[in-house]
Amino acid sequence: MKPVCLVIGAGAGIGGNVGRRFAQEGYHAVLCRRSDEAGLDRLVEQIEEGGGSATGFLLNAIEPDTLEERIAAVESEIGPIEVVVFNLGAQIGDRSLRDTSYKAFEMGWRMATFALFRVASAVCPSMEERGKGTILVTSATSAYRGNAGQHSHAAAMGGRRMLCQSLNAEFASKGIHVAHILIDGAVDAPDTLGKMLGPERFEALRESRGGEHDGLLLPAKVADTYFHIAQQHRSAWTHEIDLRAFSDTAWWNH
Amino acid sequence: MKPVCLVIGAGAGIGGNVGRRFAQEGYHAVLCRRSDEAGLDRLVEQIEEGGGSATGFLLNAIEPDTLEERIAAVESEIGPIEVVVFNLGAQIGDRSLRDTSYKAFEMGWRMATFALFRVASAVCPSMEERGKGTILVTSATSAYRGNAGQHSHAAAMGGRRMLCQSLNAEFASKGIHVAHILIDGAVDAPDTLGKMLGPERFEALRESRGGEHDGLLLPAKVADTYFHIAQQHRSAWTHEIDLRAFSDTAWWNH
Amino acid sequence: MKPVCLVIGAGAGIGGNVGRRFAQEGYHAVLCRRSDEAGLDRLVEQIEEGGGSATGFLLNAIEPDTLEERIAAVESEIGPIEVVVFNLGAQIGDRSLRDTSYKAFEMGWRMATFALFRVASAVCPSMEERGKGTILVTSATSAYRGNAGQHSHAAAMGGRRMLCQSLNAEFASKGIHVAHILIDGAVDAPDTLGKMLGPERFEALRESRGGEHDGLLLPAKVADTYFHIAQQHRSAWTHEIDLRAFSDTAWWNH
Amino acid sequence: MKPVCLVIGAGAGIGGNVGRRFAQEGYHAVLCRRSDEAGLDRLVEQIEEGGGSATGFLLNAIEPDTLEERIAAVESEIGPIEVVVFNLGAQIGDRSLRDTSYKAFEMGWRMATFALFRVASAVCPSMEERGKGTILVTSATSAYRGNAGQHSHAAAMGGRRMLCQSLNAEFASKGIHVAHILIDGAVDAPDTLGKMLGPERFEALRESRGGEHDGLLLPAKVADTYFHIAQQHRSAWTHEIDLRAFSDTAWWNH
């Protein structure tokens, strides 16, 4: 039986590419996303055409019990979850304090912080029992510093990072590898960034970054590092790592 | 008319002492706490006996509208709020992931992160209009690193710190001074730490820290620095500062 | 006998203003700088005219034994050093790696890192014996993040910050208060920044920052916080603090 | 012609293992270490027996011109250096300030900070011309926080980290990948840690960490991640990463 890699937030960017990569390497990929059933089906098909195996589920992470029930069902119906890729974003663009509603602030937390807590609460007991497991958490610059207009996102991502550290502190010695992966730049993802910017601005951004269209983070390349981290021997685990394109500027610079 | 210093979380530790200090220096202290009306009345009396002025309110920060209504009422009935001391804690002691309920995790966020967002949303528009204001935020080591058993607290405090940075990024240039004050150690507060530990263990902790009973953070001394930060000239504002007792160990050491 | 405040790097900016402030508050200020004897004499006179007392010395901190001998002489001839303000800078402007000579790189370290080690080695034994003392260390953004062209400065200041933390770890419990003060922005200092930029660009910078000429760090206002930190009760000491003008951007933002 | 991987500090721990790993993957490993010619020869032989190729050099990094001349000679006689592994340590154990001589403090800087500056100054111009190159820098916990007794080491490593960030800021967009790799724990290296502790304490440490003798960082496993980072596509480069054994405690915890 193949080990299972569960991706929460498996769109056409990092999540989908990481799922595909694990599938190529012999995992069964369980791909969860909120919407776009057609896109999800296509992703599963592509994986299968490439000789891998995958299952897709639509799932609204904000709703109660969705994550918990999906995890329980995967464990009982598909197999033990060896790797979780937690890839839910909560970026809503820059908004002044006045324009950040209580609801938006709370949604940020529900997606970026609480959903991770729910996922960890659901998978850690089984992983602990099995003495092994990996939780790869996609994170954002806002986990390291708040910025104007990032009230909701920064509060949510700051919480996510500290939660990762406290999960690591409790579970590393029990064999569960938690990694916080800082995606410190724009991702070449037509689904999310492309939609947010519109096709023209997205193309302009791509061009502006130089290189041969690799001045944005290419999700398939990001996936290489996710896979590497999941394969690290337990005597040399990474807890925090950053990733950005060569032509981009690190968050601490300007 | 005296300038107003509003303290959210005015117990017998840092909150009450900071309120008293501002009152001694000519502010009208508005002291809010969740419970212990008798203790609150005593604090107001002590301030008045010392020649200062203060008003006390019981307030449950978790409930909707409480913070917002209190702030509106203070502004209209007492006077413009010049300084907010946000002093709500969310420490629930060390709990394993298994023993951290969804409710406890959410309560941490409601107290430590969301309540600050609500307070900022309520006071910043008036402060911005007046071109000045100060928000002093008490914070904890868990804002800097997660630790075993600190899942709820670390996620909430990490969110608090990043929120402070994004508030600062939006509002500093508009004259609002936001400061994140890391209390990196145990506070000599009979009300909170004393109750949590019980009298014997509390006394033993005090003794163990050396000095002349000043090996824990003395809240009246902490208040000196809160007051200083609120008085800093706007050409030299502090956004982040740490405080700990001389005989204690910084969080980054062991 | 007055307590002594020794300022290493007492120019017309932060160092001189901090020295003046301590002198106003009853300390004897010992002011050391590398050059400009006339400026040094004027500073001493101004302090004396204001009713304070001060002594000035020219001192080349790069030369062997200069710091050590000055400290020994002050202790034996003037009085016990209660406060050291270590204010040597090592900013040489942005230089590419190619344009950063070995000599420049080493000079940065000698001024910004090694000189602090020498000063600490010279004053800590006496302070430890007396069970008290304060070392206030001016630091720069480069202590927190390297930037293009800052090879020498960032390496030197990063070393300075870690040295401060290790001094604090050894000496806080022995009564020596070490504080690392991040000056995160341009200082309104005609002597240093003014000379580096020239009068026109300096004035233009001042104007661009808004406010009433307080969009740069005003050294006299910075001095208020230096003095406060030196007066903190040992139950509530600050080890790290940042300072910047209200209209400036924190280093972690852009 | 094989690409060259130059290892500065190629002992029996991380340096030697990383060199061996790159040799296995098709690089020519150039291995430099200060002493133990027999050990160096053995390492080269092992690599050759495994089908790889390597050259060994004794080199005293403290001496002037040694690093510069070796780099020039490798470039002209062996081939273009594609990867540099900078692996010089400067840990001298815990020493009080009183017991840290000026010479020890300076040696720390010469090994841990200045030698990296010299290496970067020597290799970056050629790498920049070729539009590619990788510099992998081994670092230590002391780069992130000073600790009692770590005056020399922390100052040197703090400088190293900030230097890495400023090299990255200048050279990433020119195709040079600089990575700062935090080895946050004890390495299972008989040569260095083993010698420092002596065989009995070393064995006791190993036992105490649990696992199947993998509670210390195994250098061959560490090498996997060094190799991965050097292979990252330039659209997804890591600048900072940490590594520690699963059963160890992260530096920010206690």
C-alpha cells in the first residue's frame, strides 16, 4: 500500500504541484480544495496519466468538522497519512484597518491558524502512535513581519508560525516532523496570483522579474524542496526554511 | 480636562500598576477588568487617595460590543483617549495538543489577538483624527517562539505581535505610537501568578530568584517603562522592547 | 562624588547628547571622541554652563590600549564608572563586495565589535565587584539584517548584537545591565550624517521626512530613552529596544 | 570536465561528508583542511574508491593569502568552482569574559567571519562572470543568539550570518546562491565533538539522545540537505535553513 500524502489547499500553484510531485515519487496523493471540481479532476487525471495515483475532494476548511472528517475517512478508507501538506492561504490583499472587517479578520484566523490547529489535532495522534509523520506548512512573509494593510494576514500567519514551533516542540521527539516553509515572494500561479492581478498585470510582473520566466517562484521547483524536506533523515530535520526567486528581494531587505 | 489612559485588563499586576502610574502623572485612568468589583473599587480609591483620578468598569472582553461600547462611552463621557494599555493575557498553562480544546484555542485568539484588533479598530479613527495617540501592548515570550504546551498561547501571541507591527506600519506616520512590550519572565503579581501557583509555590519562586524580592518583574517598576514609552518624543519612538528581571534568563538563552 | 558616565564616541549626535543628558541629571560625564578637540571642548563648556560637570578626552579606539588605559585612568582619577555609553559607529556607506577592502572590513570589526569587547573586558570586572553597572550600546539596523553594500557594517554590527547578548547572559545576574539600542533610522546629526550627505542633501532629507523637523531621530530625544534605560529598576531591565522617527519605516517594512 | 565543489574545512564531520556527497554526484571535490594529512589522504582515497574524484590540500585559513591563492589555483588548474562549502568553525567552548583573551576573540572573527569574507571576495567575481555559483555556509546557534561564555563565538557567528545576508542581497540576482545553514545541535563527529568531549562523554551524549544512534546530527544525512540546496532551481532558492536531530530541542526552546 502506498503511503498517503494529504494536501489541504491543492490548487494549481504550490499545493497541486507538491501533490503531483509526491505522487510521482510513489505516494498516493489526496488532494483537497474548496472549489473548481473540474480543475481538481484534471489534476487527478494528470497524475494518473503520469503513472501516479491520487484522489480529489472538495472541502471547505472553514466549515466545522470538514477537515476532521476528511482526515478520518482518508485514514480508514485510503491509508495511513504519512505526509500532510498544509497549504491554505489567507491573503486578501492590502486593506487599511478601517477596511478590514471583523469577519475578514476572523476568516484569516480560521483559514491560516485555526485550520492548522484542527488538522494537527486530527492527524498527530495517529502519527504519534505510528512514531512517524510529516507536516509541511506553507507560510508567508507576513509570518515574520506585519506590514501596512496586512492586519488580518499578518495576525493569522504570525499565529501559524508560532503554532508550528509549539507543535514541533511537542512532537519532534515523537517522530513527527513539522516544517514551516516561508514562501517569500510571488508564485507563478495563474490560479491565484494570476486571477488576483488579471492577465496583463500578471504577465507584466513575470516579465519584470528577469530570468527566463523564472523570476517568480515556480511551483514545480518549490515542490522539489517540499519533497526533500519530507525525506530528510530524522537526525537532520529542518523546522524553518525560506524560498524565493533569485531575482527577488528577501523580506528583510528593501 | 485630563488626558485619558484606558487600561484593558487592569488587575493587581501590570495593568493596575500602569493605570496607577498614569494617574499619578496627571492622566485620568479608566480601568477595565473582567471581575472582582471589590478589587477594582479598591484600586480606584487608592488612586484617588493618592491625589489622582480614575474610573473603574467591569467588562468581559470576549463578549461582542463590550470593548467597542466602552471605548465610545469613554470618549463621549470622560474624554479623548490618549493612551490605551492593552493588557489582556491568554496564558492557560502548558497543555498538550490533545488537552487543548478547540474552544481553548479559540478563546486564546479572542483574548489575545482579536480583542486587540477590536480595540485598535475602535480607537484608531479618533486618534488619527486628533493626530496623536499611544497604544501600549503587553506581550509575552510566546509572541517570539512557540514552546511545548503553548499551542493556544503562542498562536495567539504570535498573532498579536504581527498585528502590532502592521498597526505600526499603518499608523505611526499618522501620529499613533504602537508599542509591543515583551514581558519576558514571571511577574510578581499575587492576583494572577500567585493564584495560579498557590501561596507556597509563589513564595518559593520569589525566594529562588535572588535579590531582595526583586527577582520577579515588579509591576510598579514595569509601569515606569510603560510610562516612559508613552512620553517618548515622536522623533524617537520604540516599537519593540523587552523587560525581564536581572536574575532571570532571556528567552533566547537556557 | 558624582557617579561617572563614560561616553565612547561623544560627537555632536547621540553620544554628545547622551553625555549632556547624564550630566544634567547629576553624573560626571567623561566624553571621548577621536578628533575635533575644539568641538569636544565646546561640549564640555556647554555642560558646565548648564551646571553639570564633564571631562573630555581625545581617543583613537582603533589603537591598542587606548580604551583600556582611559578606563583605568577614569576609575582611578575620576571615579567609579557607573554607566558606559558605547557609541562607536562603523557605517562607511554602501560599497559593493569588490569595493570593500580587507582593511575596511577589518576596521569595521575593530570599531564596532572588538572595541566593545575591549571596553566590556575593561569595565566588567570593577562593575561586577561593585555589583552594579550599565552598558548602553548604540546599534544599527545592520545588526538585524544584512543589506547590499553593507558587508563590513553588517558583519560588524551583527557581531556587536550577539556580543551584547552574551555579555547580558553572563553579567545580568551579577548586576550589570547591558542594553542594545537599535537606532533604526537617520539621526539629525550635522556632524556625521550632515557631513556625509553635504548641507543640501541633508536639508532635503530633513524636509522630506515631514513633521516639524522631527522626521529624523533627534539626538536629544534619543537621549531621553538612554537615560531611562539606565534608570530602570533591576527587576525590569530592557536588553533590546528599537528607536525610530514616527514618519520613518521600520526596517522590517518597505 | 566535472564541476568543482570546494570545501573549506573538510574534516571528518560535515565538511568531509558534504565533499564526499558532491563527489558521488559527479563533482570534483577539492578538500581543504588545516591539519591531519593522513586523514585527508584517506578521505580522498575513499572518494576515489567510490568512483568519485577529489583533491586534498592542507591550508591554514588564518594565514594571509592562503584562501585566495588556493581558490586561484583551483580555478586555473582544476576547473571553475561551482560550489563552495564554507565549513570553518570557531567554537572554543564556554569561556567567561575574563577567560576570553583578545587573541581568542580575534581568532574567532578571523576564522568565522573574515575568512568567509575573503573566500567570497575571491570566488564571487568569477561566479558573477559565469552567471552562477553556490556558497553554502555552515553556521551555528550562536549566529542567532549570544549565550553565556560564547563571547567570541557569538560575535563571530553573528557577523557571519549578517555577512551572508549582505552577500545574498548583492549577488542573488547575479546568479550566486548563498545559503546560511544553521546546524542547531551537536554533530556526531568523532574528530571535533568526540575529541572535545573525550570518548566516554561523547558516547554518553550519543546514548542520551535516544533513537538508534541518530539523536545527534549525522553528517552524512546533513550532507543530503547541503546537496539539495545546491541543486535548487534559481526560481526557488533557500537563503536560511536550520537542521537538528528529531530528539533535540530547538534553540528557541528550553
